[in-house]
Amino acid sequence: MQNRLTCDQVCALLSFYTEDKLSDKLAMYVRIHLENCPDCMEKYLKMKKMLNKFMEIQNREIENPYATKQYEDFKNNLSAYIDNELNDFENIKIKKIAISNPLARHDLESIYTFKKLLHSSFEKTKNDCKNDYSKNIICQLQHEEIPDKTVDPFFKLIISFFAMITCIVAGIISVLYF
């Protein structure tokens, strides 16, 4: 058979074969060689086992990158730190963790960025608001009349009723005369 691979060739292709990065035809030749060569099959199984173990370790690290006790303490006190509710000792502790741990520093920077965004959004909304609610509340508390710029609901109802009657009469007239 012309398309047989040697053990050296298969060993060179094993990493690509385990990652499914070979063409279908070449993968078939490697598979045939592995089925017929126990030495290469043993190397392949060892490589596959090692790759699976590596992937398992990597997935475990990705799932819980904040597994340290120090970082857990940081997370538990982060909100209180942002709101200035910690004593001096705890404040210094949080600062040390943020300096020494890049993940904690990133979280702290993200929280401050979010807080700044919320504050600027609140200020923009407050400035865009046309009604002065504080003035309205003070007027209500002082029993002063608040200037009302809205239309009385009863007046809206009368206008709607008049418009409906006008449409009905116009419809009847158009049906009768045209």
C-alpha cells in the first residue's frame, strides 16, 4: 500500500490528529496506522490523556479564578469600601489587596467607573428634567397652589365626545348625499 505512514510520520502528526487539525484523508491514514501499530497507539493514548488532564486543569482555573481567601475578603468588603463604611484598618487592607492583586484592582477600577457613569447619568437626567419636583413638593407642603399646565381630564372627554359626534354626523351626511 503506497499511502502507509511510518511511525516517525505518525508521531509527527499525533498532536495535529488529537486536535482534529488534519485533512480527512490524512486523518484516515493516521487512524489506520494507529489501529495497526500498538506502539503508536500507546503514544496517542498517553498524549490524549495528557491533553484531557491539561484541559481539565485549565477549565477548573477558568471557572474559579478568584479562589483565594484574600480575594474573597476583598469582594465581601468592596461595597462597604466604596461607600466609605469601613474603619481605617479595613480600608488599608482593601487598598493593599487592590495593589497586590491585578484582578482586585480591575474590579475596583470597574466599580469606580460604573459609579462615575451612574453619577453622570443621574446629573444629565436631573438637568434634562423640565419639572422642578422639589418646588412642587415644597408648594404642596405650604398649601400653595401649584401652577398646573395640564388640560383638565373632563375637558378632554368633552372634546373627544364632540369630535366623535362630528365624525358620525359627517359620515351620515356623506353617505346620504354622495
